Amino acid sequence: MFQNENKLISKNSAHIIVFGNEKGGTGKSTVAMHVAVGLLRLGYRVGTIDLDNHQGTLTQYIENRKSFSNTHEVLPIPEHIHIKRVEHNNLMQQKLAEQELVEQAINKLKQSNDYIIIDTPGSNTYMSIVGHSFADTIVTPINDSFVDLDLLARFDKKARFEIKPNVYTRMIWDLRNQREKRDDKFVDWVVMRNRLAHLYSRNKNEVGVVLDRLSKSLGFRLASGFGERVVFRELFLEGRTLLDIKETGENKLSISNIAARQEVRHLIKTILPEKSAMTMSLLRTA
Ligand SMILES: Nc1ncnc2c1ncn2[C@@H]1O[C@H](COP(=O)(O)OP(=O)(O)OP(=O)(O)O)[C@@H](O)[C@H]1O
Ligand SMILES: [Mg+2]
């Protein structure tokens, strides 16, 4: 298990939100970008770190945003760092070097930002564990199926009752214990459903019931999540999010996209429960 003995990250630093799970393609990078832009639009200073060496989706999203901002409309852009995996013959030295890179990036961004958003790869890499170890809040998007729930807990296949916490949950529990001992800090964990089907289905209903139960037994808060919407894929190419589109004028949002935007706002509210309703209402006019 990863032991984070580092004391360089001071307790009074920026709030760190890590987007992770060990399964690929559940929406970590997309959701991370929407939350980063939401916080920017609320007036916070936001730094972002991409730990996904292989795909670098968040990095590409921000590159697309810079291009759009240069050619179309000026958009708020987070201070971004993309950390690449270290290649080393010695595994121990490779891990130390990766840990140092993450610490350096956090230390740099925390100087000038209120929030740091960390996007992790969809696999169990050391870099991902290091990223999780610095979280004040962990956000785990999951797709709406029992395959994704398996990441959180092992189930009795017939009864659909959880038997024991699975590997990702155990990692979070270990990190929570470490943080509590080291900093006397409780790490918040929010699980959100992503790509929810719009129509009722038995599976959708069952997943909802099980997740509700799991949130109590495994210790996470459940966010209401995002529906399945093509607009998420379209906006990536422009580097924009739903929070960048004006609700009036020629780019007027469709009813479906207004609903999607509400889902994004709702998620940000769930992640930041301490923020006042007045602060959150600023997102309405973004
Ligand atoms: N709510 C949604 N509706 C429709 N498409 C979505 C939604 N959320 C994400 N997607 C799409 O799903 C794909 C995977 O999303 P994304 O890259 O954010 O996942 P990820 O968890 O970061 O993946 P990886 O584990 O590979 O890093 C992308 O094409 C993205 O546009
Ligand atoms: Mg990703």
C-alpha cells in the first residue's frame, strides 16, 4: 500500500478534488473539466493536473479550449500541468520520482489557486494512487451498470447483495485512514452516476437502489449524476463545457442541454456542500 509520508503539502492549501476510479471511460475527464470550469465561473482560481500519461484527455480538452478562446470567444482557463509517467529501470526510484512530480505540481498550483482538480487514469497505476492520496474530495463517476458497481463492492450475483468492499473502495479506505492519522482530516468521497439512460429501465432502478445502500455501508455521498447526452462529446472538440454556453442569443441551449446544465450545477453543489446558495446562484448567470 502507498504510504504518503510527505509533509510538504501544507494543511491550509488549496482544496484538492481528485476524479478517479479504476475503470476506463466512465467520464472522469469530462466531469473534471465541467467542475473546473464551474469553479472558474464562480470566481475561484483553479489549477488542474492531468495524471493520465497515456490519453491526456483533460490536457487535450484544455488545449482545445485555448484554441477556441484565441479564435472565437475569450473563456476562463485553468492553470494546467500534465504530468508524464517516469520511465526508470528501478521501480522504487520510478515511484519516488512520480510522487515527487505530483507533489511539485500541487505545491506550484496551490500558491495561486483556491481549488486543484486532479484527473487520474482509468487504471490502477502508482501515479493514480499518489494523486488520490492528496485528495480532500474524491469524485468517482460510474456508468450505470453492475459491472461498474463491481469496482466498489463484490456482490452475491443472485441476491445482488454486497459481500465485501472491492479493491478501489479498499484503496480509498486506506488513504482515508492515513489522512486521518497524518492530518486529522476526513476525506470526502462522492460517487456520481454518469450516462444515465433517459427512459426507465429495471437495471437503472436496481443500480439506484443498490448505490443508495452502498453509500451507507461504504461511506460515500451519492450525487445525482449526468444523463447520456451527445453534447458532452461535441463540446470536447471546442474545449467548451455546458457552463460556457449562453442561454440566450443564437447559441441558445436546447431543453435537453438546459437540463444537462442543471445536472452539472447540481453536482458542483453536492461536491461543495459548504458553499452558500447565493454563491451557487452565480452559476446560473454564467
Ligand atoms: N454524460 C455523458 N453523455 C454522453 N457521453 C459522455 C458523457 N460523459 C462522458 N461521455 C463521453 O464518454 C467518453 C469517455 O469520457 P471520458 O474520457 O471523460 O472518460 P474517462 O473516465 O476520463 O476515461 P479514461 O478512463 O479513459 O480516462 C468520451 O467520449 C466522453 O465524451
Ligand atoms: Mg480520462
